[in-house]
Amino acid sequence: MIRLGLLRHGRTAWNAEHRLQGRREVPLLPEARAHLAGLRVPVPFAEAVWHTSPLGRARETAALLGGAAARVEPRLIEMDFGTYEGRRLSELRGEFGEEMRRNEARGLDFQPPRGESPRQVQDRLRPWLEACAGEGGDHFAVTHKAVIRAVLALAFDWQMLKAAPVRLDWQALHVFVLDDRGRPRPLQMNLALERR
């Protein structure tokens, strides 16, 4: 069985302000650093192959959890929110009204201007998931909310047209099983990190 654990990076100021962070380099909050420094990932993921998004907040989260030698994987980068980056959904809904409502109603095909859709995120993740499955063993990745949601959609065949099939705790680990072609299936969502 090939297990894949996905963890969102620690909190940033933009997370606290409910802004779409996208590819912008926003550092971890000091309290997030202190919190992560007292945690570790559960076994078997401490011995897994570690991967991280190239963005600083993910790389620092991995290092704080003991994964300083994590492989930097460009395909784990956050979704490109285009012209929505740095904005709050509430602001966008107020500004664009019906246009925004129609875009959000597209589910996997929701796409910000000059950005990418969740379906496009899935397309870039599939070869990486297949490579993890081909390598075997357990894998652990520090990545981003939209990336984890894209994998969740693959695992549950969720089209993002209604509420998510499971409510995710964004400070917890989400574990999937990969088949031999890299297709994810849910194993355990919301697995708490352990105290050191």
C-alpha cells in the first residue's frame, strides 16, 4: 500500500486575513513557526519520502517539522489565482456579483482571470502522483489548500459543485492511498500532528 500524506503549510498573515494567497511569497506568522516547532508528523510519515512546494511558506513548514531535506516539487505549488490573488472572496463577490457567482458555480472549472482552474491543478498533479506510486513507499508533502482540495476531488470524484465530501482541518494531515497508476483514494482525513 502506497500512502500519501498531504499537509497545508503553516498560517500566514494572508491566511489570517482570508486572502487568496496564490503564488505570492507571504512568510509564516511567528506564532505559526513556534507552533510547528513543537510538532512532528506521525509514523510512518517521519520515514517517508518528503516533498514540498517551492514556495517559502511550505519549505519552512517542512523544515520545522523535520523535513529539511524534502524534495522541492514545482507541481505542488499553489493554484495560480491570477487577478484574484491578494483579494478576499467576499470582496470579489461584491465587486463582480453575478459574474463571480457563475464562475464559482463551474466547480472544477472555476478559473480566475489569468489564473488556473482546479482541474488544471489536477492535470499538473497527476504525473507527480503517478511518479510517487511508481517509486513506492510512503510519501509526505507540504503543500497548499487548493492543491489538497484538488487531490481530494480526485479521491472522491468530487466535481466541486457542492460542499466538499469531508470537512478538512487545515492544520491536520490528510492521508490517501495511491493505486499503481497514482490514483488517490481517501484513507484518513484530519490526522493530527503529534507533539514532540
